[in-house]
Amino acid sequence: MEDLFPFSSRVVCVDNLVQPVDYLFPEEQKIAYSFSAGRLKEFSIGRYCARKALFEAGVSDFPVLKAHSGHPIWPENFVGSITHTPFIIAAVVASKSAAQSIGIDIEEISNFPTDMKDIILRDDENYTFQEYGEYSNDVKLALFFSIKESVYKAYNPIYKNFLDFKDVKLILNKSKRSFRAVIDSYSLGQNSEQELIEGFFSINSGRVYTSAWILK
């Protein structure tokens, strides 16, 4: 998944049939004390991936805690993101000198709910949606959903407020497998300009992989 970013990054993926709960730091265990068994498994492996990615980037023994808004808290000079599906969990980290914030998302295409179209898509995105006619609706919806999830993960650590699917307008470049996401200015707060977030996407082996970043 490193090729989903135009700058150097460290990505670690793990099949979540394993459960490295012992890798949680005490501070992380406090976050997870009330989690169900399934949520604890997901959280533990996500932190394991994050820790391993940080180690590859030169950072050891850093507990990845959680902000009030839900996003992971990374070391001062790093940005990162974590994603999970029922079958794979991944984390990515990059230097803060490369980007202000990043996001990743993976979605399983199989049985993706097609009744979410009105929730995910804006009216002005329907033309772009139809351009991907070679794909079934579940693939296209998984793609749009995943991109907007990655966008939110890049957006939230900076702006720290909720972002609805329809607050994000996507402009896709089919040949380059890239996109631009325009955030409505009212979502950014009063007197704010529209924010432009960029990213890449890939459709492979029954999954959608997406990334997003806000540059310096």
C-alpha cells in the first residue's frame, strides 16, 4: 500500500485471524478496557500494525492513544492512519515533513450494501459515478465510501469536527486512479476556504484500497 502515497511511508498489514493482544501498552489497555472481544481484537491488531510501522520509521515503544474525536495520536513528527475490515487490518505512518495529515481505508467489496447510494453520493457526483460503468454498483459504492472514509481520516485530526459524506465532493481521475476531494467551506468553520484533499485508489482482489493526504 506504500504506492498509495506520493511520498515515503511505512505500511504494515496483518490478517486479523491472529490476535496479538499482548502488544498493547498499559495506556492502550485503559482505552480498551470495556471493548467486546471482537473490538479488542481489532484494536489490538491495529495498534500492533501502528507500532510496527513506527518502528520501521525509527520510533520505538510509542503507545498510540486516541484523541477525543477518535483519531489515533501519533508521535510529534509523524502522521498516520489505521484501517480494518473483517479480514485485514493495516496502519500507515509518514513524516510530518511530507504531509499535515493522511488517511487510509480498505473496504471488502463482497456484499457491500447498494442501498447506501443516497447516503454516500451527492447529486453532483452522479455523473462521475456513472463513468465507472464497467464496475457493478457495489464496487462503485465501496469505492466512493472508502475514498470519503480516507478523506475524513485525513481531515479530522486537523479540523476536529464531524464531516458528513455529502460535505465531500469527489472528482476522480480514472486513468491515474487518483482523486481530489473538495470540502464545503461551511464544514470547515466560519470564514474558512474550501479545503482540497488529494489521494489515490486501487481496486484489487475483491477489495478497495484508498488513501488521502493534506500537504503542507
